[in-house]
Amino acid sequence: AQVEESGGGLVQPGGSLRLSCTAFESGFIIHEMAWYRQAPGKPRDFVGNMLSDGTTEYAHFAKGRFTVSRDNAENTAHLQMNNLQPHDTAVYYCNAKEGTEEAWGQGTQVTVSE
């Protein structure tokens, strides 16, 4: 599958953004769609995911502010981010996993600043 993200941008502290991810060229429902982020000079961190059965998991910093949703039929996923803060600034990546295969998107920049 090929993965593509969209929806990043510049937002003020306290604002919201909704990122979207689509997995193309996949002839089946992808088992896991997940979001990661990477700030400059830091490792890539897990943000949250949703399995095909609707199970979700979130990093501690995402709980209560970020929500992952997905449309299994369309192999799309979304990351709704609320109450964004400057420390949320990073490149956000979508990851799709099915069995032993996985695919990463190119990333979308999220900048939280006045």
C-alpha cells in the first residue's frame, strides 16, 4: 500500500487540527492504522492508533486531546487534535500495517505557534 497524509499546518496554541491519511493500492482492510510524530532532533514517537476492530491506543500525551478514527471501507484514518500546544509541533506520519507489511506516509508538518 501507498500511504498519504494531509491536513497539517500552522495553528495557534489551544487550536485544533484534523489530519487525514489514506492507504492506496490495498485490496483489503488494513489491520492497523497509526499516527506517529517526530520533532526536530528527537526520535519518532507513537501518537495513537486504531485497529480494524475499532480498538484504539494512545500515547500518554495524546489521551484526552487527540482522537483517532478510521473508515475501514476506504482505508482512511484521521487524527483529530485539540488544545494543541507548542510542544506538539512536529512532522506527523501515518503508518499502515497488515501482517508483516507496513507503509509510511511522507509526513505532514504541524506547527503550533502564536
